[in-house]
Amino acid sequence: MAKAPKILKRSESKGEEEHDDGTANSRDEGINVALSWFLHNNCTSNVQLATLSNVCRGWRKIATDAVASEALELANDDNVSEQSSTLRTLLVTDMARGLVIRQKGPAEDNNTDGSFCLAWFAPSGIQLTSVSLEDDDDDGNDGGAHVVSITKTTKSNSSSKKVTCCNEWRGYTHASEVLIPMGFATSFVHGVFDATSKLAFGEDTSPMTTTSSSSLSPSTSSSSTQNNSPSHEYNTTFSVRGASLARPEGFCLCLDGDYIEHTHSSNFQKPPHASTEMTPSNVDDWMVEYLDDPSLVDEGLSSTQRAKKQRDLGRILLPRVIMSTRRKYPLLHRFADTDDDRKLTQPSNGNKLPRLDQINPRGSPHKHLPFEKRQRSVQFFNPDRSQAVRMITPKFDCGPVDGPITAFVVAVSTEDGCFFSGRSCRYEFGHMYPTSSRDMQNDMSPICIATGKNTEGKQDKSRTKPMPSRSFDSSSEDDVDSSFSDQSMHCLCKFDSGDPFQPRDPSVDDTTEDCTYRGRMGPGLWHCYTAVFDGQNSIIRVDGSNEPSQTREDFDDEDDIDDADKACNASKYVGSGSLDGLTIGSDHQFDMSLCYGEIEGESGQGAIAELAIFKGRMEQDDIEQVEKHLMEKHGILSAKEKVEYITKENSNRSKPINIESHWQEDEWTRQAHALIDQRPPWKLVSEPIPLRVLANHPTVVWQRVSQITGVPMRIARIGARKSNGSSDW
């Protein structure tokens, strides 16, 4: 009798378990249906999809199947209904669609609808070459296609001084490189591609085909193979569809020996713009004409002569490579100014924040804040700093794309300059087009985006002839105009490179206000810049904070102002043009470069560490996630984090430092430059400016480091002439 209740209880328990299982199954089915509905109707950002796919294996399976089915429908050119799934606008869906199209055959993927990555150039892709600032008289027998020698003689010693330069910038090509910063797991990305391939070609399809495995994730073997592959084999993939390679303008593939050998291989395809057959002799003819060396016309070029000519070009075309400064926001280091405050703020382990005089010769502080980092960057000077240079990509493999466009740039500009633009039309992002006479005088314009209008973006300038000699006579305006009578003189490889020394096209008009959108932040420091080119819905963000838009101060001063320059039409056509490629470090006309060269003194010394371009308007969640990834990677605090850090540090100080918002600090800096640099009769009137801001002006500061690299800079003593001598006093 003692066991009876127990047996009965077990029986009841078993029934309850069976009942619970049924309820659980029903509940799980309901959750699955709800999740599937949400994915197809409300999942509008890549961050949302990544979050849901990381909850558990069951949810990951549902998300995988949903993305794969939508990708397959897009690959089969199914008509998109009015109630199409929101998944079709996400990056991973477009990648899976592109994978199926490439697996089907060699057909081109010219679908530019939806959202996808056009290009992403990171510090890891900067290819280095050592440039000697010493005279090079050899015959080029070193065999290196990327070794450049530069002539420069110093009085102190005759030993060779070497400069690190960039001969090529290789962008991301793997799906995981683009998607992991948004929170996706590698296993989910691989699962989506496998599921899509199986839906398209059947269950017997091998999970990792040759097409997909080389573009999914940068494994150790594939990454090293890809990085060591010849430049002409480093192509775009279904993950990055615009451009994956950038080179200095005028330093294109036509200079590479392995590319010339490739031109007469069986699988070579002539670039569409080249009407001449691509043979070594024709490339030699182009080089002879471009290098303007009559002695080589009849003789041709040997491999050693070609390498030597490449080095000669490199001395004036290759940009420098630097390491960005750790101190991207120098004001944070003011919390270690005095001995009393350092005693209050120093941690228990005895570590102290560095002062400006505690910097080693290489520019790295002995102690630095935990979030501060340095990254490899491209500075758009040539090796001897005599002139500005720029880099270009080939025309986008996917063809020209229309707006909206979302762009991310980690860069610094000490004065006005353009971070990037399109290849043959205006698609500019940088510090340009000042809003006031003060900013115009000091070349310290706010951050700005500007594009061409719809008709400008669709102009087709065919280029079919080799590049001409760079010698030209610009003694008169007629000569300059005549130099643009034939726009077809470009190189013979896919870069379609023009002559970097050719004068700018005078027929290109300046931008109007209806094609311009401005923020508020001025140049001077490293920032993470974000821009969305989308008409009057455009936005600019700096360090994770939306920039307030502004227009020119003199808008309403003119009665006969054109409609294109009226305030009510500002930014109306931003993003309406087409983006067909990238010009990095300058605008597409090479009229507003990021660097100016030593002829301009210490001004215009900008640099770019990372650049990412996406087709489409990214959701706010995605923008914030990419910004977070970039700022953590480059050691940049967001605007909110700066305020929190300053508040925390001020709470430990006997005399808190009064640091205003980042916009106010920037305004004070620009106003200080205007006050000190103004010319007679000194009529500029200003609001009160803190002395600490005025004391940091380059002409009066006692200790100074480069805003670009953090390296200490030599300053002239008060009253000294512009020399290394002592003070006149």
C-alpha cells in the first residue's frame, strides 16, 4: 500500500509531462512562426539579424533558412512584390544572392539595387615599400617591381635615408571581414551560404565550392595566398562588389612585369576602355610616351629598364605611410598637468598620465590612456614631401551606382581637404566649401559632403587612347583648355589611370548649395566620420554624434541669387549623381587634395587610416555598430564617452578643467586661428576664448607634437628667424 500512491503519482506525472510536451511544442511552433514573421517583415537592420541569429541554434536555423530563401528568389530574378521581405535589403542576403549568380556561371552581376559593400580599405591592406632618399644609378637589376629609389642629398651625411611608402592598398574581399564588425557569427554566415547553394543546386552540392571558399573568411592559408597574389588577380568578390584595389594615380598595373606577362595569356581579357591590343610592345610604347624618353622609342624597354622606370615614377607618385598618433584627443591629457592634480588622479599602482615633455623620440608617450591606439595610415605626400598625391580604384566592377550611399572614414585633416570622391564625377567627402569668410581665410571649413546632379553623374567620357606625355605648356588659358580637347588619353589597364600632372578640367563647375550638405565640426584632429548621401535626408556624424546642418552665412545677402544656391534648396540633390569608383586623398579633379606639400609649409598634412563605402542608406543600428567597431579599433572615443571621461576625471581634481562640448572646443580653436592669423587692420571681433586654447596656437605654443603622428615637432623660439639658429633676443 505504501507504493500505490507513488505509482499513481508517477502515472499522473507522466501524463502531465506528456501534456507539457505538447504545450511546449505548440509554444515553440508559435515562437518559430512569430520569429519568421518578424524576420520577413520587421528585421530592417543587419544588427537585428545578427542579434537574433546569435540567440540559440534554433533561432539561427530559422534565420538561416529565411535569408537563404530570399537570396535564392533574388538570384532567380523573381519580381519583387510590394510586400517583399525586409531581409532583401540586408548585406548577407545580397552576398548569398551574388554567390549563387557566380556559381551559375560567368554572367556579370549588374544588379545594383539593395544594399551591399562597394569597398572597404583597412590598415591591414596597406602594402608597404621601402623608398630610399638616395641617388639610384643602377640598372634596375634588383628585380623588384615595387622597390623605389628617390634622390635626395643631405649635408650632414651621405647615408641612405629610407621612407616607408604605399604602392598599393588592398581592400577587404571576404564576407566575414565585412559582416563580423556588425555582430554576425562566422558559423551563421557560412550556414547562410551553404543553405543558399543547396537550395539552388540540390542537397548534393558540396558545402564549400571554389567560388565561395575563397571569399567567405580570411583563413590563415587563404589570406596569405590572397595577399601574396599578383595585383591583377586581386579582384572583387560577391562580398565586396565595387573595388578591392587602390593604387597611386599614374602608378597602375601597366608598370608591373607580371601583368605584362599576363596580357598574352589565354585567360586575359582586355579592359573595355582599351581599343589597342594589350601586348608587351604596346605597353612599352605607352610607357615610352608617358615617360617622355625619346631615346627609348626605337629600342623598346627591357625588364630591367621597365623596373627602373617604375622606380623613377615612384619617387613622385607613391604616398607615405605613417602610424597615427595615440593622442587623438589631446585635451584628455590635460588632466595630468600639475603635480598636485597628478597626485590626486594617479591610480594606486603608481602609473601617471604623461605630459607633453614625457615623449620618447619616436613620438610614443611613456604612458598612455588605455583606449589609445595607433594604426597604419596613408599620408598623401610623395616620399620627399614635395607635392601631394592621390590614389584611385578601377571603375566599380558592379558598374556605376546611384544614391543613397553610406560612407565611413577614419581620417585627419589639419586644413581644408577632400578625403575621397568619385572617379569621373563629384562625390566628395571632406572639409570643404566654407560657410563664412573667417573659415575661408584660414582654410578651416566644416565637414561637408557634395555631389553632382543627376545629369552630371551620367556623363560618359570615353577613353580609348594611351596616356600622353606629362609635359605640357600652361603658359596661357588657351593651352590649358586645349589640353582637354581629347579626354580619351588614359592608360591601358583596368585602372584607366589619367596623367596626375595634367591640369584640371576648366569646364567642371563648382558645386552649388543644392548639391552640398555641411556639418559643424572643423579640421584638426583624428575623427571617425560618417556620411549618408541622401538628398535633404542626408546626415553627417563625427565620432558617433550627429552633426547639426548649416548653410552659408551670406545666403540671403544677394537678391539675384540662383535657385540652386538658395537656403531652401540646400542639399536637395546630394547623392543624386552616380558613383563609379573612388579617388582617395583628393577630389576627382585633383583640385582639393588632402595634403599640399612642403611648399605650403606645415599646412595640409592629412591622412586616412580606414575607408568603407556601402550602397544604400544603412539603418541607424548598423551605422552605430560600424562606428563602434572603427572607434575601438583606432582608439577614438565617442562624443558621449569623452563627456563621461572628462566628468569622471574632474571629480578627482582640486581645480576642475572647464572643457566644453566638442563643438564649442572646435569653434574656439578656429576662432583662435582667425584672431592670431588675421592681417591688418585687425578688425576681427570675437567672443571671449579661453587662454588655454589661444596658447595652443602653433605660433605661440612652447611644446608641440604632430596632430597626425604624435611625433614631437621643432618650434621656433620667440623672436627667432625661420632657421635653426638661436633667438635674436
